[in-house]
Amino acid sequence: MWITRCPRCRAEDIAGDAHPTRVFNNGIAMRSYVCRNCYRPTELEYRIACETAGVPYEPLPIREALRGLREFYRARIAEWQDPDILMDEPERALATRPIRDALADIERRLAIGPVAPPRLDA
């Protein structure tokens, strides 16, 4: 079974439950995916790094975060489709179920369009 570890704590498998965040690496903001427990501390570290570098902190836009998660989950599923992994299809389907469920939830959220404000002239 493929395990995608949280890059911050190395304790959690984030293949089916990743949280998008950003880190500063040599003054460049880079996207990263961490576990649920590391999300808030990583965002706080990013915010502190922004203040230290004199860069204005901007929250990660929701739709951008969702698109990044979609690509992350698609990459995890593609890893499982590798023909060098010798396993039966039912086992492969069972192993990728949490990832597919997470991807379906992301796709559902991305399908929701912006809601127009109510009209006040009625």
C-alpha cells in the first residue's frame, strides 16, 4: 500500500485526507499538503514567515486550494494505476477508495458555482 506521509510530522498518511497550505522556501511561497493536525501550525508558520519577509499575508483562495487538492488526489490515484504494482483490481479499488471518495468530494465542491447576492429592488 502506498503511503503519502505528512511532510511536517511524518506520522500521518495524507493520501486521502490532505490539507493545502503554503511554506516559504528561500523567499518563495510553495504549496504543500499536510495532515489535519499540522494544518494550523503550518499556516501560522507561513503567516509569521510572511511578516518576517515583509510580504503581505493573503489567505489561500478556496477555489485555488480545491483545484490543488484535486491535482494532489489525481496524482495519488495515478500512482496506484501503475502496471508495475501487482495486485488484483478488487484490491486496487479497495485501496484507492479513500482517495476516490476525497476526490469526489472535491469535485462536488468545485461544481458549486458562486451564489449571486439577493436583489434588494424586489
